[in-house]
Amino acid sequence: MLTIEKAQTLLSVYAPALVAEITEEKLDVSLAVAASHRPHCLKGVKGDEAELYYLIYLLLLAKATDRRQATDLLKVQSARVGEEQYTFSASETGENAAAPAYWLAKWQALEDICASLGAITVSADADCCCHEHWGA
């Protein structure tokens, strides 16, 4: 779990513009929300990374609502011309990192790791009829 100090350090690297704008109280509340969205199967550095991505997403989303509707920033804007498909960034500068959806997608990629864990198990039960078929 990220601490305020660790979050501020990481934010200064990943999203330096946010560090100057955020109060410690707002960071504390946002950290609590981000911690609740930390993928359960990720520990250590990868878990911190996922938590950081969600934190940046929350902070950018909050910042965006001050300027315009947050839903406008989350929409995927795409167009299809024949077989060509174009997807446009919601960022005004063309940098995806400024859009909340970019950080949400990075978090989702890590969250999906937990969703895809699992295995199909089979039984080696002696009463299984398949043993006769396979000569076991």
C-alpha cells in the first residue's frame, strides 16, 4: 500500500504537474480510494504500480471536472473509413498521459492479470471411465 510520502515521490516522476496542485488532504482521500482498487493478486511493486495508476486516474479525473465534463475525457473517439479505423486521444495536447482514461487503461491491464488467473483441473480418479478408453 502506498504511503503519502511514497505517492508524492512517484507522482513527481509520473505526473509532476499534479504534485504542485494537490493538497495533502486530497491526496490522503484519493490514496484511500486507490488502495481499495488495488488488484488483490498483485503484491509489492506491481501492486504499488497499479495503485499509483488508479491514483493518477482519480486525480486527473477530479482536475478534469473543474474544467469540463469528465465524461468527455473518458469517451473513446474513433471513426471508421472503409477498412481503416482511427482512434483519437481525448487530450488537447495529443499526449495520452494527460487523459484520465490512459491511466485507467494502464490500471485495467494490471487488474486483468488477476482476472485471468486460474486453471482447469482434472481428476486422476481411478473410477473414471476414461481409463478404459486410454488403457490406463
